[in-house]
Amino acid sequence: MHLLTLDSIKKHFESQKAVDDISFNVDQGKIFGLLGPNGAGKTTLIRMITGIFYPDSGSIFFKGNPFNPESDARKIGYMPEERGLYKKMKIGEQALYLARLKGMSRADAMANIKKWFVKLEMESWWNKKVEDLSKGMSQKLQFVTTVLHEPELIILDEPFSGLDPVNANLIKDEIFNLAKNGATIIFSTHRMEQVEEICDKIVLVNKGKKILDGSVHQIKQDFKENIFSIGGNIIPEHLMTHIFELVKFNPGNILVKLSEETTNNDVLNYFIRQDVNIQSFNEVLPSLNEIFIRLVEDTSATTRKFEH
Amino acid sequence: MNKIGIIFSREYLSRVKKKSFLLTTIGVPLVIMVFYALIIYLSLSDSDEKQKIAVIDEAGLLSTITDRPKSSTELVFIKNESEASFLKKYKTDGYDYFLYISNDSTSKKRYHLHSSSAASLTTMSDIEDLINNAVRNKQLIANGVDPQFFDKATAEVELENTIDTEKGARQNFAGISYAVSFGCGFLIYMMMVIYGTQVMRGVTEEKTNRVAEVMVSSVKPFQLMMGKILGIGAVGLTQFGIWIILLLSMQSILPFLFPDLMQQVSSGAVEGQSEKMAVVAEVFNGFSSLPITKIILSFVFYFLGGFLTYASIFAAVGSVVSEDQQEAQQLVFPVLMPIIIGFVIMSKAVNDPNSTEAVFGSIFPLTSPIVMMGRITYDVPLWQMATSMLLLVLSFFFFTWITAKIYRTGILMYGKRPGWKEMIKWGFRKS
């Protein structure tokens, strides 16, 4: 089931097309990656999903119905990239305030705050002010205030920036937990290694247009270049062949690119006939980072669609 | 609507709970009151101690002076001494001052006052009066007029004004009306500027802290703006309320501090022996002749109307500026202009409450809160009051409608500040 559907969304500002005809679906209970370089239109897109902006044209559907910012805001939690909290406010009061603005009752909000503060070891912070917190601590608080009201859709814009590895892992585990319990997460970032680890599906936007859409696995398959890593006692004399091209040579390990008609078995047969002892043979898939850079740098940016 | 309530209570409580709020609300008027009480006290308990002045009157000028009842000085005439010889002795003889009047009418230093330390203004003017009277008397006598007759012939009229309304005549205490009107106008001016800029700073803070984005994903920008404006307005009203309570309690405490004074006021016997006491008593009579309830209610209305109208403009300005304070200053100036103009008209209106400027200023909604308060103690025609109030309410709706749109766009815009033209374009575009 699609929790969220964007259908040819357009948003123009005075000088530029911030979002130019973007459509995609976000599945319930999945972690969805919204990727793109700076200025690609990610934030504008998110602001339309959270009801801060209205699209110029196109429509947004939330749980099958047209998105209504008024009533659906309660079901969405949004953590913007530029973190913001009231500096002079006490942490406990701040969390309570934000939760109540989402429509929670005071009692429910208090119960959830207690639960989260215990879980993230923040109980002792209650009476501190935000201005007294370190960057990492206020990051944690911001995360808690985002998920406090048990939103069905959680939108996190660069959630790990400024966090040390320990706290980043803590938050990452919580994100997985939330998804496991049925929440849908949109994860906006330009840090590809995190995306590979966390996201089920991604959309890549650049200059206001969608240039890639699919599952992480599928995208890697689509962008693979028939490159294999072969481990074994290989010497340069063995490489005089036309069935593959050498990409990289290390003693004991080589990277090769197979030519179009060559199958894996052709390569293995070839080495067996050469009497080389093969220790490993596996395909090397491109990292999302490589795909990202290749697509974004490719200014002609022919829109490629990968249906799922 | 409920969300406006939550925002309202945060904005209100976070300000009222601050120590600085208590300090300015209770401390400042208390200090002023103690100050005035001290002045009243000092002027009532006038010291009887008189300055002793040694006089060498070679011209015989002061002989015409016989009666000096209210003087703070006592003259001691010294004989058989010259200026030069007595100058060395007057301090050791126990005089603070030594007045020398020369017989030589061409001398520059014909009248001269020596003193051990700088003479006070009252002493100086006292002695100047003395000599002036003496010179006048001498010339009157020279022309065959009896100085005592002259004193009787000099008129000292005090004009009393009563205002004849349908409810009967009441006495007009022009001085008190003037002071209260000006005070009210000034207070509303101060409060509008102070609380208006608080709204602006609050909005800018939310924007630069980037809380705004979190907030508007939960509430509508309009709710955020209204919650803040109403919350801060309520802080202003609370402050005003506390001041009224302080004022009333002061009025009930005063009789205990100055029992005889209050007795005089209540019995209407202002003809007491001390003239200063009579002045104080008249001030109190003047206060009680004012329509206090009407003044307080008008103040609340005009503060709310004026504050709400301006606060939405201040909020819009706050939403477009970033950290740069100088930028804010530039944008605030055109907003402050009508407030300042209102203040200028008000300070004229207290002198001439029915002039064209005063009437216009008290009806035009951008100046009416200040100017109308400046006319409040004078009887303002009902139609002017009604028009002024109606226009103020309408202007509040108009400005809120426009500025809410500027605010909504501005609060999420970072980078270059938009110009006035662009802001006005935002304000008038649809939805």
C-alpha cells in the first residue's frame, strides 16, 4: 500500500523551477530515501509533503486521500535539516509544547516524553535549557520531538549530521525500530553510504527533476558494468585475452570488465584452462555514490526511469 | 483555534514569569511613587530655618521694605562697616551671606552678594525680588504713590472653569487634565513601541533559530503569528492591570501617610495656612474629578487596537529580516514613523484638543490610539469616538490579513532580504 503518492508535483519560485513535475510513491512501513545534491529541490519537495508549501500544480495523496495539511499534520513528524528549537526553553517543556501543538493531550505527551527520554538516556536533561546542550545532544532532542506524537510518516532531513558514531547508531536503530512498528520514513540526504545501509527504496532528484527511482538493489543491478573481482595467483601473462578487459591489477586480486557476450563461466573456464587456482570470483556492483555522481555530473541528465 | 491557545499561553507565561517583567512592572512605578511621595513630603514639611544675611545698605534702599512674610531669608543690617572691612569678618561673625548695596549708582557692582559657598537659586531669587521691590517702592514714593496702595491695586485673578454637561457642571482642573492626557498618550506610545518590537524580535528569533520550520509543520503560520501577538498583547495588558492596582492601592494608602492633608481634601477646606498643601490638595481633587473608568476602558481598547494593528506589521517585518540587526532597523523606521507622528500630534492635542489635527489624528487608525488618549480627559464628541474605534478595528483586520501573507512567505525565506515592493506584492497576492 502506498502511504504517500506524489503526482506530477510542480512548484515554481519567482526565479527558478524548484520542483518540476515529480511523481513517486512511498510504501507503508518502508524507509524511503530522497536523494539529491544541494539545491536539487529536496527541501521544497519535503515542505510540500509537510503542508508548509502548496504545490503550484499536481496532487499529493496521503493514505489514498488528497493530502489535507490541517488534519494530516498530526500524522507527520518532520525534522528539518536546519535544526531549530527555542533556546531559552527548558527541554522538557519544549518537548511537551511541540507534542501538544501536534494535537496530543498533555497526559499522553508526558507519557511519551518519559518513554523516549528514558530510552535515549535523557531523563536528567528535563530542566536544562536548549542553549546549554551540545550540538549532538540537541540533535537527539530534535529527533525525540519529531517522533514524540507517534507519526505515521516521519521525514528526516540529514538526521545524522553532527552526531558522533555512538549516537548515530542509537538513532539509526530507533529509525529501524520505528519502521518495524509500521511507521514510514522518508530520509533525505546526500550521504550515500547511509542510504545503502538504511533505505529500501530511493528517488534521486536533480535540478527539480526526478532522475532515478527504484529499490537500492534494483538500481545497483541496473547500473552494474559487468565488473568482477577475481582472487587467485594471476600473473600478467594470463591476461592476454579478448573475453575481458583489465580494470585494475593487484597481486593476488584483479578487477576485470567482461565484454558483452562473455558469461561468468567463460571467464572461469579460461582461467581453469590456464591452470590458475581461483580463490574467489564475485561481481562488483557500483556503489550508490558512484551512481549518484555519475548521474548528477551527467549534465545532459537524460531522465531514466526504473520501474519496480 | 486550540493551537493558538497553546502558543498564546507559552508566549504569555514565558514572558510574565521572567524576573525582568516583575522588576519593570512593579519596581519602576514603585520607585517613581516613592520619589513623588518624597517630594510631597519634603514640600509639606518645610523647614523654618532662615538664612541669615548680613547687609550693608549704603544707599538706604531696603528701608522701604517693611513686611517680608514668606521669605526664606533674614536680614541683619550692619552699621559702621565698609564693604572691604566687613568682607574679612562676615564668615567669622556667623553669616553665610553678605549683601552689599553701594551708594554709587554708576558702579557695575552696585548690588553684590558675597557668600562662603555658591548661593542657591532660591536664595538668589529671593534677594533679587527683595531688591526689585525696594527699587520699585523707591520710585513709587518718588512719584507720590503709596506702595501699600500699589499692592492693593495689583490684581491677582485665578480663573476657574467648569464644564457644563448634561449630568451637571463639574470643575475643570486644566493642569490635571493636561497631565493625565499626556501621561496616557505617552504610556500608550511607549507600550506600543515596546511590545511591538517584542513581537518583531520574537518572530526574528524564531526565524533565525529555525524553529519556524518545525512550528509551521505543526501549525498554520497564521496561528503561530496570532498566538504570539495575542500572548504579548496580554503581557502588556497584565502590566497595565498591575499598574492600575498599584495606583488604586496607593490612593488608599495615602491618607495614612498624610492624614491632615486628606482631611482637608475631603472637607473641601483648601484654604489652609500652607499654600503648598493647597496645591497638593487640588491635585487630588483634580484626579477625583476625572472620569477614571472611562479613561481606563479607553486605554485598554486603544492599547489593544493599536497594538494589534501594529504588532501584525511588526511581525511581518520581523519575518523578513535575518540576523542582521541593522537590517531590522532600516525596515522598522517606516513602521515607527506613524507612531512618532501620532506622538507629535498628541503632544499638541493635549493643549488644543479640538483642533483639526487633533480630530484627524484621533480618527486616523494609525495614529488614533495615541492621539485619542491625548484627548481623553476632554469631552470627545461621541461620533468621533465611535468612528475612531470602528476604523481601528477595521484596520486591525485589514493589516492582519495582509501581513499574515507576508509573514507566511518571509518566515521560511533565508538569504537576501526582500524589498518593500516585493513584500507588498506578497501581501496582496491571492491565498
